[in-house]
Amino acid sequence: MTLRHSTLTATLCLGTLCLGMVATPVLADSSFEGKIQSVSSSDRSFVVKGQTFYTDGSTDYDDGLRAFADLKPGQKVKVEPSQRGGRRFAKEVELED
């Protein structure tokens, strides 16, 4: 293995590592709280603090919310997010006081 090959390999590995860190949003399993800014019925999504959350049949609604139709701009919510297919989904949405 030549010095040039080793340097190229190290550069590519480091570049891939850095790209992965930039391209992958950090969601962990933490919750996200704030007021709903907008709701889109056409794609079943809502926006909180500039972040779009999509919903589907597996989204769980709690604390006074029963379905996507109950989401309204101005409501304070707590969202448990998950990342799927390049989109941020709401695993659970709770109404906050």
C-alpha cells in the first residue's frame, strides 16, 4: 500500500464519516415541544418550530387528541419523532397545557 493510497483511503473514510454526520438529522428518541404553526391535510403533516412532522396510521394521539383532524394551529404539543424514508414522522402527539 503506497502513501498516496493510504492518504486517499483515509480522506474518503473521513469524508464519508463527516457526510453521514451532516446528512443525518439527530432525532434520537427525544421529544419535541412547541406550538403548531400550520397543518396540511393533503399530506397529513404539521409544523412545529419550523419542523415538519408527517403522520400515518401508526401515529398515536394522546391527552385530548384522538386523530389528525384534531390538530389545529396554535395548539401546544409534544411530539415524539422518528425518521423514515427521509421524512420526520410523529410517533406520538400529545396536547400540552
